Amino acid sequence: MAAPSLAGRLLATIAVPLGLAAAAAGIGSRLGLAPLGVAALALAAGLPAAAWSAARFARRWVRITRALADGVEGLRAGDFSLRLATPDDDVVSDLVRAYNDLSDALSRQRGTLRQRELLLHGALEASPQAVVLVGEGGRVIYGNRAARQLLRDGRWLEGHDWNEILAAVPEALRPALAGDGDALVALALEGEETFQVSHRSFALDGRRQRLVTVRRLTLELRRQEVAGWKKAVRVVGHEVRSHLAAIRSLVRSTKSLSDLGETARAAELLVEIDEAGAALQAFIEGYSRFARLPEPRLEAVELRSFLVHLSRLEPFSLADAFPSLVVPIDPGQMRQALQNLLKNAREAGSPVEEIVVAAHADERAVTLEVRDRGCGMDDEALVRVLRPFHSTKPGGSGLGIALCREIVEAHGGELRLASRDGGGLVVTCRLPLQAAALGAEPVAADADLA
């Protein structure tokens, strides 16, 4: 049997009062009462019944609306277990069924999210990479097991002030964690350890959050170092075998021509043998130069003049407001380093007009920046490119960037690579200012660059 509709229930509610009023009016008419009396008698008979019926109807709706309000409040609080009994009324039953369906759907979604949350939490806890989430107020929201072991000897990080945690970490790691950029840090723990620190910011529930990750690169770097040496051996072996094969072939040809008395042709082959030997020697010296880079012989050099003359060898532009500085450098070595960086920028596809060298200085150091709009590198390539014998170019020796870093570090400085906003790279060379200790007049850049 179909459930009564809302209209049917309303008619049933008012039918009894109307019937009583009609019966009372009929009795009053038979008794000969005046019309006003008949109306009063009908009103007196029907009004109590109407009030009782209305109260009964209202109590039913109040119960249903209160149940729905309690259910919605439970949903708001995250409790999806409350279910409402479906009433007989068509209109109300549709509303209750809609609530029950919504509660079921939210409960299923909550279960799915909980499973994903547990999976993500398990993955983060098992990850060897330290992960820390810092809230807008500087309090730690989450830190995984690797982060707890690295930063607080296995103790919990949640709820602690990030600056207080930083105060207790090794001093070499502190600036990288406190900053907002990516960095590589070397620490002396159980042997020398290398870490990559990354920072990412994002909005969560309308609040700014910061995600800090610390990745241990020591094992990877060692593997890459071994792979680099293997590659170096393969490259050197291949080049030596190729040159020696050519030389032996030329020697045999020369001997045959000499036996035949063709001395003129034999002399030509001797020249080719000498050229092949010179090429082999130049190749070996290129590798040995990296292995035995001499100590820099510092001279006081006027930086702007030095770079202007360098631009004649490898074109680039100086940034606006370039400062006039005298810096203590080895002109030959620094020319080689900067020329390699500028050549790399050009070979990476950067237009010449987009290759810019900028500089700024403080009391202790001068910072040179080589900026380009080439193809750039991803984060992993930025780490690998600093290792010897790793090259991103076919047939490259993999010594260019590594040699540049060796030269800069031999000057007591630091070389860094970073992606440039809008595409390309920024290579930063930070060199200490020690010109006062040299006691020499600035030298002309032309002498070394001629």
C-alpha cells in the first residue's frame, strides 16, 4: 500500500475538526439557535479538535526536523554513523533518504581518504628522505622518522618551534634549513656525508605551509664518482687506442714506402705521424691539467676591464650598474673558468644577447653571476653536472664545469648552479676580496688576454 502524501495527511488532519464543527452547526440549527449562536457552537466544537490535530501534526514534523538537524551536525563533526528511519510520508521520506544517501557517500569517501592517508604515512615513515612540514606560525606540523633521527635524535618534532629545532642541528646544516632555497651541504658525521636540502611553499586551508626535505646523497655520489672514473678510463682508453691504431698504421705505411724508395711520400706520412702524436698528447694533457691544477697566482685585477676583454673571446653582455672592483684572482685560471661557463651557455642554445654577466660585492666577497636563456637543467642534472667526467653533451669530456669549480674553490670561493626563472641557468661564482693583502697595483687585463 502506497504511503499517504503530504496533502492527504493535511486533509486527514483537518477532516475531524471540520466534521465536528459541521455536526455542531447542524445541532444548533435544529435547536433553533440564531446564526451567530450556530457559528459559536460550531467554533466551540471544532476548535479544540483542530488544535489537537495541528499539535499532533506539528510534533511529527518537529521530531523529523530535529533528527535531520542532529544528523547534519554529526556530519559537520565528522560522524557519519547516524541513520534516520524512513517515515511514511512521501515528501519527508525523500528528504530522509537523501540525508542517508549523503551520509553513506561521505562515509565511503572518508574510508578511502583514511586508507590513502595511512598509505602515505607509511611511505613517508619508510622513506630515507627527511620530510618536515612547518606551519604558518613556525610550528612543526609533521616530521617523518628520517627527520626525527636527523634533527632530534629520534624524538618527536610535531608541535615544536622550527627555530628551536634549528638551534640544535649541526652548524653546517643550519643555514640551508633556515633558508628558502635549495642547497647541497657536506657534514662530518660517520665520515663525510652530503645532503641536498629543498624548500617548497604552498597554501593549505588558506594558510601558508613550508615543506622541507633533506636527502642523503653520499651513496649516490659515491656510485656516480665510481661511474665517472669508469667513464674516464673508457674515454681515455678509447682515445689512446684510436690514436695508437692510426699511428701504427701510418708507421707501417711509411716503412713500406721507404722500402720502395718513395721517400717523398714517406716524409709526408712522418708529418702525419707527428700530428697524430701531438693530438694524443694534447688529449692526455687536457685530462692531466684537471688532475694537477696549479695553485692560483693571485694578482689585483680590475674586474670590469677583465670582463670587457674576455667578451672579445666569448661574447656576452655586462649587466647594468656593473660595479668597478679590483679583485685578487689568477687571470689565466679565471679566464679559463669563465670562458668555459660562457661557452656552455652558448652551446645550451642561449641567444648571445641573453648571456649576461652581473656582479655585486659586500665587505668580504664579490659574486659573479653568469645568466643565460638556454635549455637549462633539472634538479638531478644540477647535482650531477658538478661531478668530474659527467657531461650532458655528446662526446663531451665532462671536465668543463668540474674544472671551473676547482678553479673557483682554489681561489677560496664557491661555485653554484641554479635554474633561472623563465628558463636557463644562473651560475654563481663567489670569490673572496683579499686585494689589500696583495700589495700590488691592478694589472691590465689585456696582458693576459692578448
